[in-house]
Amino acid sequence: MASPRLPAAIRAPFEARTWRALGYVLIGLPLSVCWFALSVALVSAGAGLLITFLGVPILAGALAMCRGFGAVERARARALLDLDVRAPEPVRGKTGGAFSWMGAMLKSGASWRHLLYALLHMPWAIVGFTVSVALWAWGWMLFTYPLWQWVFPAYVGQDGLQLYGDGTHNFYLDSPFETGVTSAIGLLFVLLGPWVLRGIVAVDRFLVAGLLGPSRLASRVTELESDRGVVVDTAAADLRRIERDLHDGPQARLASLAMDLGLAKEKLSEDPQAAAAMVDEAHGEVKVALQELRDLARGIHPAVLTDRGLDAALSSVASRCAVPVSVDVDLPARPVAAIEGIAYFAVSELLQNVSRHARARRAWVDVWRSGDRLMIQVRDDGVGGAETAAGRSLAGLTERVGAVDGVVAVDSPAGGPTTVTVELPWRA
């Protein structure tokens, strides 16, 4: 039987995460001094020469250099702090010439944020380096004091580590009790050091993420572009699915029906009874084709959803599920049609998964509004194991919900039960 894991406070000084953070702080001081000195020198020179033409290229070059420093800092944070910060958009001039590039560099907010990082990080790097090294060195030195106390009487000519001395009175840590207290204080420092170190690098993480990455506006534009691509791909996939379903289902059935009616027309005068049987069979085919068309239309956007809203539409979906489903919809008003349609699609997809994969005996659907969010929760008592990873049954649902700033949370341990919560923006 495996032994229980050590408490976090005891593990912390020996974890790789702690040593990587210490390495980050130790390397950070010389680098930040270099960044600060070069940035201040070049920016000061460029600002002082702005009255001449030489100031503009020097200042633009200084900002470009700061962006290079930022690339080094992002790589260092990625390697030692597991912090992955995307690089900001590259600077491009409108015409592609040198003057256009310099103008774009001076107008780039990301470049000035990199300069601000170079200026702010050095004083913080000094604080972090001093506190970390002092706490780390004194902690391990005092903790291991019983192991090297013999050095003092053997080589220094005193009984132990001197705690106090004024020329007349001297106090040495030489008794077993004093040695044990010293080691205990050192152990306290050793155990406290990793948490202080993590607090220090938390500030570094904040500076790197806040000043060396893309702005919130740029990140939002990138996210919206990605969401737009997902919406376009989803719409194209839906059109292909509809075309395929029409071709394989109603279209093929109607083509066969047209042939049967043609044969019945030819036999009408020769063999009325056979023609009547063929017409009766064709009538059955028409009913099946109509049902397939209704099912296809219901999968796109059912009329009951447009006419009566989510409560009636979800009750209709629940009635077709393979297991009994309880539906509870508590909404003060109807959201916009786009959000309503995605909510209907989400519940339909989740109940299909319940029917096909969950092996459940019962399911529950709850829909309500919480602040500015439309909340949907589908639960079942099945075997669990649902995932949203790429290629899984819920991946398409996650993409469609994410395209409108929604979130899908899945709690489905092996053995069940499964709870899937969908959050959508409320747009009335």
C-alpha cells in the first residue's frame, strides 16, 4: 500500500516548482539591471535628440530593443514559471518603409508597455533577489547548524556562532539547547521560504502577463475572429449535414415515390387492383417522407421554439428521449432567437448523448437565468465518462457555445452521475 503524501508545507522546499522559481529570481536580477540600463540610456538619448532628426530612430530603436527584452522575459517565464504569454502583434508600417516602421513603433502601445516593464522590473527584482537569497541562505544555514558547529572551536577559536558581542560580553550558540533552537528557527525559515518565494514570483507573473502580452483589446479581437471562424465552420457543417440528410432521406424516398406512381399510372387501365395497391404503398411512403422532413426541420429550428419558447420546445425534446426526463424552465422572459436556438441545440445534443451513451434510468433538465447569464443544466444517473476534448461527442457543443462567449462545464466521473452545465449570455 502506497504511503500517504507528505503535507504541502514539508514538500514545498524540495519541489521542482520552488527551485525553478528560485532560479527565475536569481537570473532576473542581472537581466533586469541590463534591461534597465540599456532602456534608460537609449530612451534618454532619443528623447534628448528629438529636436533633431536623430532622436526619432534612436527612440524607435530603443522601443524595438525593449520588445526584444520582452521576448526573452516571456521565454524565461514560460520555462521557469509555466506562464505562457502570447507575444503582442508585430509592428508593421503602412507603407513598409523605414519611416513608416518608426512611426508605427512610436505609436505602438505594446512597445511602451515593454519599456515600462524594463523600468519597473529592476527595483522589484532587487527586492525579490534580496529577500529570497537572504531567507533561503539563512534558513538552510541555521537549519544545518548542528552539522557544522564544530568548525568554530576547531578553526575559528570560539565556542560557536556568535549571537552578541560588545568587547566585554560575548554570547555564543554552543549549548545543545541553543543549537536545537537555532536549528528549529532555521527549519521555520526553510519551510516559510518557498511560500515567500511564490508570493514574489506571483508579482513577476502579474508584470509579465500585464505588460509583455497583447492588450485586452487585441486579445478580444483575436478571440472574436476565432469565434467568427467557428460560427462559419459550424454553419457550413450544418448546411452539409442538411444537404446530406435531404439527399439520403426525403429526396431518395420522393424519387422512388415518383417512379412507383408512374408505374401505377401505367397499370391503372390494365390492372386497377395492382395500381390501387401501388398507390396505397406510395401513400405510406409519402407519410414517411413527411415525417423525415419534420424531423429534419425540427433539428434546424423547430416551429414550437419560435411560437412558444424554450419551455415547450425542450419538453418536446424530452418526450423523445429514451429515458424519462424532467424539465424545469424558469425564465422571466425569452432571450433573443440566436441564444434560444443555441440553448435548444445544447439540450437536444445532451439528451441525445443520454439516450445513446449514458445508460441512464432518468435525466433532468433545468433552465434558469442568473444575472446576465442563461444557465442550463442537464443531469443523468448514467455511467459517466463524458468529455469535451476534441473528437469527443461534446466537442461540437463546446465550440458552438464558445462562439457566443458561452461556457460548457462537465462533471462526469467514471461510474456517474453526469452533470453538464452550459452558460450562455443573456440577451433579451
